[in-house]
Amino acid sequence: MVRKRRSFSKEFKLEAVGLVLEGNSSIAQVSRDLGIRASLLGRWKQEYEQEQAITVQEKLTPEEELKQLRKENAQLRMERDILKKAGSHLFEGFPMRYGFIRDHREAFPVNQMCRVLGVGRSGFYAWLNRPESLRSRENRRWVDEIKKVYKKSRQTYGSPRVHADLKDKGHVIGKHRVARLMRLNQMVSKHKRKYRVTTDSRHNHPVAQNKLKRKFNVSGPGQCWVSDITYIPTREGWLYLAVTLDLFHRKVIGWAMDRSITRWLVMRALNMAINNGTLKPGLVHHSDRGVQYACNDFQSLLKAHGIECSMSRKGDCWDNAVAESFFRTLKVELTHNRRYKTRQEAQADIFEYIEVFYNRQRRHSYLGYQSPVEFENRAFAS
């Protein structure tokens, strides 16, 4: 199978440069994360700096500095309160509570932790001075390994994905043991919220037949793409996100973001997919019945590239379940935990999630707990 040469939109280039300029990562690190050459990213950065005047952040005023200090203090108090509450109802059994106290002696007074966790100091020190059992030592080692995987997943993985990651690293541990240790150490996956309709299907444009018919399993790339639109709240207003995924490897091959939900939004996402994805004869593009997908301009773009159109039945989100599932994952793992001040801030966060984490790092249960890019690379190599 011949790999198609990647092309990059201006939007992609700007977001990639933003990861270097606004984050703490080097050009080498960002290029590895995005799967591009460092020299290419360096050229984009140089071109950007030539076009833009580099602004220097103004020094904080006393009022702003005071506000920032108050915010930091509030955060510290919150973390302390979380520690107290978590100790009272999430740690199971005295050994786990004692272990928590032992591991946090440098951060918190022993007296305070004993009081919060409901154990006596004498009992803690008696436990501390007893020889640690082999099982306990093994559990401590496993918890350290599990925490590394959980942290790398941005605290989104449940025990099945953590177990798959440990297995790939050559560790031998049962899935039930992983689940128990995660539960005892407050490592839980994030839960999904209720689905909400985004697009408007009330229009006079022709509606395509449902050619996909919920057949989400395909044998290769470029057979079927699925697309959808969602919205992200910011203090400036909504940020709309359109995506296109290939059903074979579940990779996001096209995306676009804007302050308005228009036909141009979905056309930009489709154009990116056309430039980066695999197109085969008979390729089907599936979406809902929204006016953005049914309009003449979008339909003309599909026809120009020989892509067949398929649309969900009216009001049935399950006909486009893969795209809907991606949005639920995005919101559970990222946007529901953020409060964005600006659309630009949200856009940078979403770009990094899609291009670095979701496509290249996040293990997908449908893909045998491989990332979309890993699954795609193995398919091309076979």
C-alpha cells in the first residue's frame, strides 16, 4: 500500500507553531509529537516570525499580581480540601490509609493526615515499623507503573487501557489487579455526558440515502469517512469544530474550527481530509442531515472528488455513532474540564488534543488498544 504524501493547511501550520511559541516544548519535541520533520516546523516558525511582530508581555501591575496570588492561594486551599475529602471516603482499609500517610509525610504533617483519615498515630507508626510484606512491595511497584501510564493518558484511561499499555511494555499483571489498584488510588476514567444535537436538518436541500447503515467495520482506509460538527463554550462565545474520520483506523484526517457554523467550516474539514486521507473508488462520506452537509457547495465538493454521499436518518444520532463517539471522548477527556477565556485558547488546546494525543498516543479499544496512527502504520507496512 502506497502512503499518500501529507499536505498541511495554513491553519495546521499556525497551530503547530503555536505549540512551540506558547508551550514549553522544543521544535524537536513538537515535530515528533505531530509526526513531521523538525526542519519543516522550523521553517514554519521562521516564516511566522517574519510575518508577525513579536510582542513582549507587559509586566503585571500590583493589582494584577495580587489577583494572581489570590488565585494561586485559592488553588492551594482547594488541593488541600480535596486531599481531606478524598482521604475520608476513597481510601479503603487501614493499610491503604497508612500507605498514603507514609508517602505524603514530606508534604503534610502526620498528625493532620492521621486525623483526616481516621487512624491513630500509634497504629500508623506500629505499621510503619513492621517489615513490609512481599505483596505490599509489589503493589507499591505496580502503583508507580500504573500512575505513569495514567498520567501519560492525561488521567483519561480506565483499567483496560492501562492494562493494555502495561502489557505492551512487557509487564505481567492481571487486569483485575490493575482495576483494584487504580480504584484504591483514586485513578478513574472520566465519564461521558448526554448527547446533544448540534446541526439543523430543517432545510429544503435534497437529503442523501443512508448508504452506511451502521456498518462501521471496513477492511481498509479510504472506504468510508464520517463527519460531524460540535461546539465548545468559551467566554467569547461558541467555538465550532467540524471533523472527518476514516472508519478504518478511526484517525481524524480532517478538522476545522470557527466562530460560526457555516458550510465553509465543514468544507475546510473535508478539504483537509481529501489532502491527507486515502481516497478509493466508491468512497462514502457519511454525515447527519445538517444544512451545512446538504447544501450545494458541499455536495459539489464531494462530487468533484468522486465521493458518494450518505446521510443519517432523521433524528437518529446512532447512524453516525463513530463521529459522535469521538466528540463525546473529546469533551470528557478535554473540554469539560476546561474553562476557556478565548476561542483561540480553546482552538490551541483542541489542536494539540487531536494531532498529538488522540491520533498518535491515545489507545482505541476498537483498534485493539492501539493509537490510530500506530494502527495505520501497521496497515501500510503489511
